[in-house]
Amino acid sequence: MTSSSKNISTSPAYRIVSISVLTAVTAVFTLLIRIPIAPTRGYINLGDVAIFFTAFTFGPITALISGGLGTAIADLLSGYAQWAPISLVIHGLQGLAAGLIVRKHIIKFRQNADNTAESDEHREKGGRKILISLAAGLVGTIIMVGLYFLSGAALYGIGPAAFEIPGNIVQCVVGFVGGYMLTRAVVKAYPPVRDLFL
């Protein structure tokens, strides 16, 4: 990437456009497949794929904004308005936490890429990268499942809230795997995307 193109990709206007696009992508993923959960009047969806992808590719700030807004918009559009403010907070925190965990590794990778070509030492750290990503996925899952349980318990009682725990865990696992694989594919196809990590 040339210096001029890097400046464009890191400009505030470019970041605002990126966040807007990723917010729309998150909303679409959330609306794409919806499996209703009757006891809590919620639904299982693919929004976590977009949230983890954004956290791993674009960083905690972008994931905080697009994850929260995208899922809240989807709730409003799909008739689950009671969950919109809850989704705004929970999925925003989920994306923020996952992005913060991988942030140090991504910044170090970006610095190494700027200084030298990929080395044998860097390739050997692939296992550590996976562990960091798994930790981010685990923390994101705990935040999402735990906070939705507390919210559901406050709104509908502990029983109905507990009923949706397995579905939320599955949603997060699918979201993590899908987001991680999508990140790998995008970074491999277009490495300069790392310059958008914030």
C-alpha cells in the first residue's frame, strides 16, 4: 500500500464510511436467519458472525459501534423493539471486548509487516494467534450469553431466560467460527485491510 492510499484508509471520513457499511452488514446478518425463542420473545441469528469479523478485522471501536447499532436496527426492523436497546449495549460490549483482546497482537503484526517481510518466527506464532482469537471468542460469548440471561431474567423471569442459554451459546460459537474464517479470508485476499484496525 502506498503512503497516499494508507492516508486515505485511515482518514476519519473513510472510517465513518467503514463503520456505516459494517453496521449495515451486521443488521443484514442479524436479519438473514431468525429462529424465534418463544419464552423470551427473542431470536437466534447470524449477527455474531459480523460482530466477531468486525472485531478481528477492524478492531474494538468499530465493533463496538457497528455491533451495537447493527443488531439494534435489526431488532427494530424485525418487530423485536423491546430488545433493541439491550442489543445495542450487549453486542456493542461483545464486539468491544473481543476487539480489545486481539488488539495487541494485531498492532504488533502490523508493525512487523511494515518493517520486514513475514519471517519463520512470525509463522511459528500462528498457534498463539489462534489462542488469542479463541480467548476473544470466549470472552465475547460470556458477555453476550451472560448479559442476555440477566436481561431476559429481568424481563420474563429466570426460567425463560435460562431456556435461551443453549441457543445463544450456539449462536456465539457459529459467530466466532464464521467471523474468524471470514477475517482470515479477507486479510489473505487484501492484507492492507489491517490498516483500518482501530
